[in-house]
Amino acid sequence: MATVASPHPPGAFEITLENLFSFPQGRRVLTCLQCGTCTATCPYGVGMQYPPRRIIGMLRTGQLEKVLTSDSLLSCVACYACTAKCPRGIELTTVLLPLLKEQMLLSLPEVPSELQRALENMLRYGNPMGESPRKRAAWAKTSSIPIRILPEDPRTTDVLWFVECYTSYHPRGQDTARATAKIFQALGIDFAILGNEEKCAGECVRLSGEPGLHNTLMEYNMQVFRKYKFNSIVTSCPHAYDAFRYSYRTAGFDYELRLATTFLAQHLEALRPMLRGKAGYTVTYHDSCCMGRHNGFYEEPRTLLQAIPGIKLVEMTHNRVNTICCGGGGGGMWLDTYYKAKGYERLSERRVKEAVATGADVLAVACPYEISRFEDAVKVLGYDKRMIVRDITELLVESMEGEI
Amino acid sequence: MKIVVLLKMVPDVVEELEIAPDGKSLDTTYLRMILNDSDNHALEEALLLKERHGGKVCLLAPDAPEVDDALFAALAKGADRAVKIAGIDAAEGTRAVVARIVQALSTADLLPADLILTGAQAIDDLDGLVAPLLAQTLRWSHLSVVNQVRFDASTGVTTVTKEFPGGLRAEFEIKLPAVLGIQSAEKPPRYVPVAKVRAAMKSLQIDSTTVPIAAGMPALEIQSMAKPSAAGHAEMLEGLPEAVAGKLCDVLAAHGLL
């Protein structure tokens, strides 16, 4: 299966709507066949007044104003499906749509209040929920593993663990944080976190049309990184990974970078003997768009799951590059009410129906957005007696502790 | 239409408020200040009026931590001028603060104006007196708890909608100039992208004015400040759902609610 990781060439973040066609990625828009694959693969394409194919057509005929004053682009959940399937290799998700969304955010008469609140919170508090930035590391006190917090103990660390918002604040995300810490300790990893100095990496705000806010968060986080000495960064969030891998490079980010899932997969041989508890369940894995379609990590999470003794892994109809988005990307995390009001099916519910159809007992995930999205969907659809949602790290720890 | 909007920074309750060792004030160690919510609505209403009828929106705010951020954000949203009053202390009491605002309106050359809009209340005093005191001092018309301001350019008539309890609304025709206490704008305060705020910070400036302390004004003295103490506790019903449902029925029956 082809991966669609698109390493952005230098300059990709300098593209604007005005200079679009002076860059190779922009000129590629002119090669569009108008085949409509993008619209057909877009999870919300059917509901958009101007779906991706029409947007490109209108861009080429100078009718962009209509697109920018409609709310069509709010339905883009930055799932990379259009980009992955485009026969001409047009980078809609990474290049074209963010530029258009930025203009849309300026011309929309009203930004949906959930999204507005999340963006304002991100600027003021460094997290979308509007939680106190002074409580970002509060979860660490609930961890059975001592967590070193760099601002309190700034000695050099091997791994700087960038925990991210949902893993730090959401009660179920904190379960992932505690599980990750347990595995790190078991593997003898020398790790530390930034504590309350960490702020959201800002990937979703860029893809929801707020590059200025993304840049503010990037400049802040880069300053914090430079204060400390560490050998590499590991993050629990595919969205932060994506931001660091692509946009943060423009601000001088050159640290060794890994996603927690891939980092653990690299340590699998050390981890395998610790996985003692035998799992008697069937699991299906949801490919996160950011992690899979955009960065090509399809096998690492599956390898980790299959290392758990007794586990049976089954695939959903849409897997790997064909995955269906959970609906949380590109600002979608804060547009649930808006989508519901539009009469859209929640993508997390669409995905959970597919997961339940596999007959699996457990829906395994590796992105912190998905736990809450899928757990909500499981409950809304009435499947809470048939299926549970777990982060891969939680399943690994259960097996390590023999509590299955 | 020339509109002056009065803005004020209040403690951000995202952090737990702590009492300072003097027992009379808030501990400012971790305290952050945020724009008072209904002042933000007053700003939005002023911007809507400007969009419909043209004119200028000028901002006047007592100096406070983080006030520059709030003022630049308001300029980025479309306000034309921002002035902060230096050396003002909210602890002077509302009457003294209003007296200083009146002076600042002159020293900063903000008068004449057609409207002065401000939040109907601020979360740190809830006395809602700024608008009426200011109107009385200036001898202007006044209404508060307003949620809509309409101006008919052809007739020159200004209509103000005011909210009452129980979902009632009343419309008033008001003579300008007027001071209005805004409860909420017609639509939620708009979003302003960070890039626009950054551009405003680079290209625009905030003016500052100083006015003397108003002599002979009655001032309030805070004698003590304390956190509310719990008077009673909620009873938690525990156990299996069936048992909890049974207990809940008993409680409701005991209170004559079943």
C-alpha cells in the first residue's frame, strides 16, 4: 500500500493565495482533471455547497469569492483523503485548503462559537478546552511513576516527552499519559516533560485557517525547547508530530522526533517479554488520518497490538489509506454541534458502526482525539455493552500487568 | 456616528482566586486579567453600529495588566482608536473611577460623542453603576441591560431594546447622546485572527492619558475578603444503578415530590 507522506519542500509555508502559482505545489492545481475523486472521497463532500472539485474549478475561473464567503470549508476535517487519492497529486489538505480556510475565517460573518472558543482558548491558555495552563501537568501527580518535570528539574534528559493537550487534560487522555509513563519506565527510558510550560503544538489551528495562531504557538514552543537539553522528542499526539515534522521545521526545529506509537514499536523486542497477560479479545485498529494517511505509519500500531499474547486483530472495511476520519481534524474537534446542526452524520459514529460490524470487542486507537470521540459515539449508538475504546498504550499496560 | 466604548479588565476565573495575606484583596501572584465579558459585548454592538452607519469607535480603558492585548484585539476587530487611563485604581470605588473617566473623555479628546457603550456589569463588582453614574454626570440619556441598539438614519431615531426577567423585552426610543449599559450584543463577539492582532500591534498605537484623582468623592474601603464557606454538603447516592434509583425515589418522596 502506497503511503502518502508528503514531505513539504522548503518554501511550502510561504505560499499565499496571491503567489500560489509561482510554487510547484500551486501550479499543480492547474493540472486538475476535474475527475471528482476528491469530492467523492471527502467524508463531508456530499454536504458541502462547494466541495473540493468545484473549489478547484472556481479557483481556476476566478470565482473564489463565492467559496470564501460560504461556510463549505468548515466541513473540511483535514483528513488528507482528497490529497491521498488525487491522481494529479494536488496537495489539497496541506497547501490549498489551509490558504482558503484562512481567507474564509476572515470573511465568515460568524465563526461557529465552539470553534471560536477553542481558538481563543488556545491563544490565551495554550489548550483548546480553556483549562488553566497551571494545571497542565496536574495529571503527573496521579501517576504511579514519578514524572520528571523539566522546569522543576532541568537536568539533561534523553527523551523530551511532549504530552499534548488531550493527553494532559482529558480524563481518558490522562489514562493514556499514565500508561505511557509506565511503559517508558519499564523500558528504562530517561524521560521528562515540559509540565506547565508546554502549550498546544497548534497543528489543528493551522489547518482550521488560523496560521497566525499556529505561528504564535510555534514560536512559544520553540523558545521553550531551546531552554532545555534533550536528545530527542517523543510525542503522544500525531497532530503535534505532524506540526513538528513539517511546519516547525520552518522555525528551525531539527530535533530527532518520534511518535509515541512508533517509538514503542522500535522498542518492541525489549517490550515483548514484559507482555505477560494473555488477551482474550478481538481488537480492531482505527488508523488516524494524521498518523496514517499523512505520515505513513500503518504497521507500527498493528505490530504493537499483535505483540500482545492472545490478541486477535481484525480490520475494518476502510483501513490504512482508506481509513474514515474520526471527524476531529482541522478544527472538526470543535465543530460537532455545527455539523449536527447541518444534519451531518458524525464521522466518529460512522466509524464506530464500522468497527462494531467487525465483531471486535475493542476499538484500539493511537491519537488522543479519538478516545473521547469514539467513546461518545459508542455510547450515543448504544454499543457500550459490545465495544470498548482503548489507546494502544492502555492495552500494552494491561498485558504488562497481567490484568486482562 | 461616534461611539466611545468603555472597557475594563477583570480577574480571569480560569485560575482559582486566592486571597492576599492582607485579607482584603486578591493575591495577584498567579492572577491573570481578562476583558470583562459584557464590555466585550459592548464593543461588538459598537462595531455592528459602525458597520451599518459608519463613524468611529473609540476605546477607553483603565490601565491594567494585559489591557494592551485586549485593546489591540479590539483595534484589529475594527475599532479606530484606543486610549488607556494611566494610574487608575479600581479600589478607588466606582464614583471616583467614573469621575476620572469623565475627565479622561475630555483630556483624550473623545467628546463630543453620540453614544458611550459599556458592559452592564463587571464580574468583580456587579454593581452596574458605571453607566448610570456617567450618564448622570454628563447629563446624557441612559438605559442599561440593553441587548440591541438600532439607529434609523432616515429619521434619526435611536431605538434600544432592554431585557427584563421572564423573557420580556421592551423597546425604548432614546435621545442621543446616551450612555448605554450593554448586557449582550445582537450577536456573539466576533473572532479576530491572530495575524490581524499582530498586524495591529505593529502598525497601530495605544494612547495614554493621565487624570488627577477626583477630590471629595465617596470611596469604598474593603474591610475584608474571604472565600465562601460551605454551609452544607450534597448527599452522594452510591451503589448500583437500581439501588441509587430506589434511594432517589425515597428522597423525592420524603420531600413530597412524588
